[in-house]
Amino acid sequence: MDAAPIRPPDLSARPFSLAVEHIMSASPDELYRMATRQLGLWFADPGSVRMRPAVNEPFFFTAGGGHPHYGRFLRLIPDRLVELTWVTGPGGTEGAETVLTLELSALGAGSALLLTHAGFPSAAARDRHEKSWPQVLDRWDQRTLAVS
């Protein structure tokens, strides 16, 4: 798979970003699979995921009872990196195309995960995501272990 980004969005007018480091019990390969092929098992509403994990491919799903999420894959490095655009509506990215990057590295039997999320249109949007991502990552880790 190509590791170079395909037309990433211009984030220069939206400088708000965040970074979250998280220790995960699951291995990098399990996390990569759950992020690219099994999103419906831990994050998306059941049956809503429309996604093919390939660079520049679009995706769609709903989460949290029907809130739409859109994007496309920018970079994929199996078991190491998932980078995608991420667009949600009010209460989320406020319609802005943000860039979400998941960097995975082995840590014992588990993983160290660095999540960066850039391009928020406001500090408030960034702050909402900064508060929610640790909870989302905990749920992801628990669900990954449950289906492994």
C-alpha cells in the first residue's frame, strides 16, 4: 500500500489540534484490523459501515445512534499507521474535514497508540474531542480483546 498521502486537506485555516497517547492491551495487528475492517464491532452503529480500507477510498458510518461520519483514507501502513480524513456535523467537527492519525507500535503483548486529530475549526470542537477520545480508546481496547 502507498504510504504517501493523497491530496490531504489544507488545514492552515483550522489550526486547532490534539494528541492523545494511550496504552492498549491489543496488539498492533489487532488494532489495525479493528480500525480498517471491523469498525462496526466497536465504534460504528451496527450495519452502518461502508468502507474499503485503501488509500483515497471514501468511508461512511453512523455512530452514537445515527450521527454520520464521513472521510477517506490518506495513508495506510499495515499494523503501524492509519490516517484518514474525518468529518462530522454539529457537536463534532462542525462539518470541517479534519485529519485523524493513529500510530501503532508494539509494547510487550500490547500496543502504544498515538492518536493525533488536526484541523478543528474551533477550540471548542477540539476540546470536545480531546475529552472523548480517551473514552473511545478504552472502549476500543476492551472490545478488541473481547473479539480476539
